Amino acid sequence: MNEVVQKKRSARTKSLPRTNDPERTMADIIEVATREFSEKGLAGARIDDIAEAMRTSKRMIYYYFGSKEGLYIRVLEEAYRRMRDIESGLHLDDLAPEDALRRLVGFTVDYQLANPDFIRLVMTENIHRGEYLAQSKAIQKLNVPAIDGLQRVYQRGLEAGVFRSGIDPVDLHMSISALSVFNVANKHSFALIFQRDLDSAAAIVARRDSIIEMIVRFVRK
């Protein structure tokens, strides 16, 4: 009888999924750390709290990432990678230049609004004057395709005679980002000062349309 029970237990054990998955473990740590760093900044975030939320040990986190700063850099890299991955699927080259620009601007507005953690991480890194971004070669490479994609849209618009000349794609990218980020970074203070409900569906749609129109009119010939 004991032998039968043992065999059944062994069979059940073999059928269980393996939990030794370093890639998954690292992804889970990064997800929890993203919330911790975005809410408390680099200085306020604690590896103890991340480990507790993960039900793991500090030792495990240090094993994978080396240090608190190493984990923070990986969080930044993943935040940029996620945005650029989605952005690369917009198929801008399949659209007419102005339609492509509208889609890109609309996506940027929507993504920033839906991912306030990303905005807070970027704000934290600017407080540190880009010290940790400078240590990541991955982030530099991740942002090259974004400029290249916007450059192609702009160049096609020039060739079609619908966009005006003399616009720097990096400067245009900065303007798109600035308008999109403000909606998140300054939402609470702006809403209080001017007594506006910026979270209403109507306000979100109106602001999104306004940003798209501002950028298109700036670029249009």
C-alpha cells in the first residue's frame, strides 16, 4: 500500500510544472520593482520591500541584478523596451504620411496616459540627471528605431509635398513627448489650479485630439 501511495505521489510530482525559470523570475522581480521605483524613486525604494512582495530573498535579487542600482537600470531598460516594442507594431510605413503621424502621436498620448509608472520613472531619472541611463547601452539602442521611424514618416511627407522642410526629427520627437508627458506629470496640479476634471472621458478625448492637431499643423506644409 505504501508503495502504491509513493508511486502516485511521484507521478503527481512529475506532472507539476517546473518553477526553476530564471527568465520568468527576473521578469516578475522587474515588474514588482517597477512599481516600487516609480512610487518611491531610487532613493526611497527598498530591496526588502521588493523581496517581500515577491516572497523571495534579497539574496536572490542581488544574485540576478547585482545591486539596487543594477535592478533600477534594468527596470528603466524594460520600461523603454516595452514602449518601443509596441510602437514598432504601428505599421506606420503602411499609412499615408499625415495618417502615420496622427497614429504615432495618438499612440504616444495613449501610452503615456495608460502607463504613469513610466512617466514617474523618467522623472526620477531626470532628478538623477540621467546618471543611470548613461550606464545603459541598451536604452541608447532601443530609442534609435523610434527616431528612424519618425524620420521615415517625415521624409515621405516631404517627398509627397505635404510636410514642410527644416524640421529636425529628434526635435519633433521631443515635442510629441513633451505634450504627451504633461498630461500625466502635471495632471493633478493643473486640474486643481484650473478646476478641470482631466480624468473625464470627454476631457481625455479632447486633449488627445488637440495634441494630434497641434503636431500635424506644425509639420504640415
